[in-house]
Amino acid sequence: MVSIKNKTIGEIVAKDYRTASIFEKYSIDFCCNGDRDLLEACESKNIDPNKLIDEIEHVQQKTENTLPDFQSWPLDLLADYIEKKHHRYVEEKMPVLKEYLEKISQVHGDKHSELYEIVKLFNASAGELAAHMKKEEFILFPYIRKMIKAQQNGVQTGKPYFDTVENPIQTMMQEHDNEGVRFREISKLSNEYTPPKDACQTYRVSYATLKEFEDDLHLHIHLENNILFPKAIAMEKELAYE
């Protein structure tokens, strides 16, 4: 118990993603704000840390872990997975959600004006995420793969034009924070993705898909912020520049 109390939220979830459900239950951000320790997070939400730890341990003991052990994966494999699984998901769902949200805002916006703001926030997120993912795919991830090859071959990587991997990582993490803020606002405006009583089927599907999109984004950001990025920084420090 003491060791868990001293760990950050990100470290706990990185070790066992099943615990994410507990943090979500108490509205504790484990991806963008995963650098807080458990006690700090509990204090901010006025939660008894012992109660939270009991629930975490219960999940670890009783729930079957169906997710891969991402912590043990080599970084190039993890980067490939993020691209093919999460980047592709975002690219496929963004146009669908934009169409759905635009439609229901036109039909129901007169009675549910929050839809206009949700459309505005999601469209901003879609544009930012598209640019964000390309920066990862063309700048950050290729450098991570280059470091992996250098480590395997026992050679030096040479100093990158961005000086250190920490620079693009810092930018990526700030952009993750921006998306976290947007989706917290979308969740609030949508009453945690609860459709109103007069919602049509498209309305209900839109909110369900939006919730699925946010859940995927949480795992996506968690894999980067709490696993890929810290390990990339550590790897770079192990490799001597020319």
C-alpha cells in the first residue's frame, strides 16, 4: 500500500491499465495529468486514499487483464502500435463524428444550444489532432526508431536538429493537455455523454461514439505520456551524441 501511495497516477496505470477504470470513476485524469502522485490526486478530489487503493487492489486481483503488457514492449513496436491502432482510429472516426454532430446541432440545436459549442470544440480538436499526429509520425516516431536501431547496432545517433527528444515530447505533451481540456468541456456540456430524453437515434449514436472517441484518446495519450515518452527520454540519455 505504501508503495502505491508513493507512485504517480501515470505509473500505476502504466503498470496495469485495468486501474484506469478506478481513476475514471473518480474523475481523476490519469493521462494528461498522470504525473501527480496518488495522495495529491486524492487530496484534490477529497477522496480517502485508502479507499481508492482498496478499489485498485480489488481490480488487480479480480479483473482479467485483456490488454497487452505495453511496459515490456520495445519502443519501436509501441510507436507502430500507436500509429496503426490509435492514429488510424482517430482518422477514421473524426469525419464520421463531424458529420453526426453537425447534423444533430442543425436539428436539435434550437432546444439544446450546447450542441453548437460541442461542434465547435470537436472541430477544433479534429484539426489539432490531425496536425499533432503528423508531427509524431514524421518527426518524433522516426527519431525513436532511429534510436532503437542505434542501440541495437551499438552506434551513435548523432544530435537531432531539434537538439533533444525532450523538445518535441514537451510540445506533444502540451498538445495532449489541450485536448484533455477540450474533452473535459465536451463531457461537461454533454452531461457526460448522456443524451436528453427527446434525443433521436443519431443523437444517441453521436454521444456514444463521442464517448468511445474520448476513451480511445485517453489510452492513446496514456501510452505516450506515461510509457513511450519517458522511455524515449531515458534511451536518448543512454546514447552518446557524436
